[in-house]
Amino acid sequence: MSGLPTEHSTASTASPATADHPPPQKPDPTLESNNAPQRGLSASRTAAAAELSSLKIRLRGALRQFPDFPSPGILFEDILPIFANPALHEDLLHALELHVSQAYEKPDVVVGLDARGFLFGPSLALRLDAAFVPVRKKGKLPGPCETAGFKKEYGDDFFQMQADAVKPGQKVLVVDDIIATGGSAAAAGSLVKKLGGSLLGYMFILELDFLKGRDKLDAPVYTLLSTQEQ
């Protein structure tokens, strides 16, 4: 926005014009004004990122690990201590809410997977002013349902969602405690799309990175805590 300096504007008594080049030590006031909203937004995002980082450290420190559960070679990450402590429970919800506010449009619906997605999905939906919809194993929900299959280690399984649970065009966020092979989350996503919902993304507390489950998902994937290596 700065113009070229004029030859006759050299008098020391002249009032400064915003079109003139400002002295090197002073920024152009017009640029200062135009950039103020961007600086404010950047500062807000930086503060939110720092807060989220602090929340993650506290939440990670609360997890317990159980080797060889439920079978040999598995390192089980126990998230239940988070829910046993009201302050940590609040930290979890606030951390997830912070991420949603920065990464997605506001969801109309939060979909939680059977069963541990039910631990925090309804509370998160309430904070986001969104509906909560459960995805359950086949035969657990009443009324007309849509069904999607997925593969497990020892065979096939099926998820269901009530046929009127998601309205066409509603924006949907799918949540669960952990992403492993990604099959169950992918099935939930397919149910959302069958009902005409718009899938914003998937959000998890933890991830078994070496299983590459996110490769099966067709929307943005976010994991709150650092992934578990093999």
C-alpha cells in the first residue's frame, strides 16, 4: 500500500502521510492496521496450540499400560484413569473441543462407536451443541437400521445405525477411543454416508500407528495423543 516518495516532501515540519515510505524503524501505519486482525488470529491460534500441548501431556501421563492383554504381544493402553478423575475428564473434553474448533466446521452430529466411543462422545456432542448418535453391534438397536460390515482378526462383524439417526446434509464427526486396523471406523463412516450425512472427519484418543488404520478412512483423521509404535 506504500506509494513512491515525492521529491518535495522533505520538510521536517510536514505531517507524515501514509502513502510515504515510513522510516525503517517504524512500520507503515496502514499495514499495521490491515494486519492487526491477522496478528490477533495468529496469536489466538498459538495460544490454543500451546494449551492443547499442555493438555496432551497431562492426559498421556494418566494412561496405564498392560502388556500381553488381551492376548500375548499386545500392549493395552488403558484410558479409564482419565474418566476416574474429574479434572482429567474435563481436560480430555476441552482438548477435543479445542481441536474441533480449529480443524473442522461445527458438526451437527457426533457419532460414537460401540462401546468406548460412548464414554466421551455424548459429553463432547453436548459441548459442541450437536446431536449424539451411537453406532452399535448388529441386533442392539431397535427399529429400522442401516448395516455395514467390517473385518476383525477372527472373522466379520457388523455395525448398525438407526435409519433416521442422521439427516441428509448434516455434518458428522465420528469418534472412538482408539484406531487400530480402521475397519470399524470405516464401517461407521459408510453408515453416515448411507444416510446422506456429510463426513467431516474421524477423531480418536489413541492410535496403533503400525496397523495403518487411517489408510482405510476417507476423511481427515486426528489422534489426540502420540501414536503407539509396534
